[in-house]
Amino acid sequence: MNIQDLPTTIPVFPLSNFIMFPGTNIPLNIFEPRYLQMINDSMKKHRMIGMIQPKKSGTLKKPDLYEIGCIGKITSFNETEDGRILIILNGICRFKVKSELNTEKLYRECSVQYNNFRNDISKKSNEVSFSDLDLIMENMKKFFKKQGYIVNLKDLEKKDLSQTLNDLSMASPFSLEEKQILLESLDVNIRKEKMEQILNNYIKDEFENTTIQ
């Protein structure tokens, strides 16, 4: 797929504390009327929707949106007997919101551009080595344990390195703002550095709290 093939007007699904990266597959359980309408409309067109995080500003019904999200293509679609829709979304490319459209639809639509994220499509990125991820994996285990999560990170090591980093970014119980920083990192090396900084802050806090006690 070329960047020119991507739609410049897309429906967006604001989901807090949730990010999606190109090349990742995510299952979604759709049950709200506005998003049922969004999925059905998308299936009649390009089968694509944008995942984006809402900010803590704006109104409850219409929060402000971050500028950067990721568009995905619906690769699996199933309707349930109780009226829900189960989909699998395949991340394709990150986008930047240019403006939000005023429509009569229940869901929100935005005009977007992809120019800053051409490498998401071309797959060109400076790879990191697994040895570079050793510290991240070790600190991630400590962080997950502290948060009460039991995760088998060995499964991630079977994937390519950028995929491993993206999966960690998505699965980690970081804050909304921290996840957004990882999503907006232009390439995998910057994302690795940002993740190290975030994890170091958590581990430093844990050490200082332990020391104070």
C-alpha cells in the first residue's frame, strides 16, 4: 500500500490510554451506537478507521483529541447475536489531524495527513538490536510486577525488534500522556530512548519511595 492510497478524511475512534502502531493487530468489541454506525459506514467504503487518544480537556461527550493517531484497516468483521460487532484492526500508518469535520453522524470524522510518517508504509527504520532492549525488558518486568501484572515477555522476543518495542508500548500500563509520547516518536530508536526514560522515572520513584520509608 502507498501513502497516496490512504483516505484523507477518516472516522476516528477516541480511546483513552490506548495506542496502536503500524503492523500491529488489535481486537475491538464494538457496542456503542455511534461506533456501530462508524464501523458499518467504514465497511461500505475503505474499511479504515483512525485510533486516537482523547485529551483530558474539552467536554465529556466531545473531548479534545491529540494530533497524532494511527489508521488501521478492518481485516476481520463478525456480528454477534446481541448486536455487537467484533473486529480485528490492522495498524497501517500514523497520521496527523489537520481539522475535525462538522457532520450529522454520531461519530467523529477528521481530515488527516500522513506526510510525517511515510516510513510507516515503507518500513524503513533504523533497527535496534536485542542487546539494546535488554535493559528495557528487565526494567519492564520490574514495572509490570510493581503494577501487579503477570506478563510473559519471552513471547515478544520471537517478533522483530521494532514490533517488540511497539507491542511493549501498547501493552504497558503507562499514562495516557506517556503512551502518546511513544506513539509520536518518529522512529524505533527514538521510541526506545523515550521508553527507557519513562521506565527509569518509574524505577527511580520506586527506589526513592522505598528509601524514604
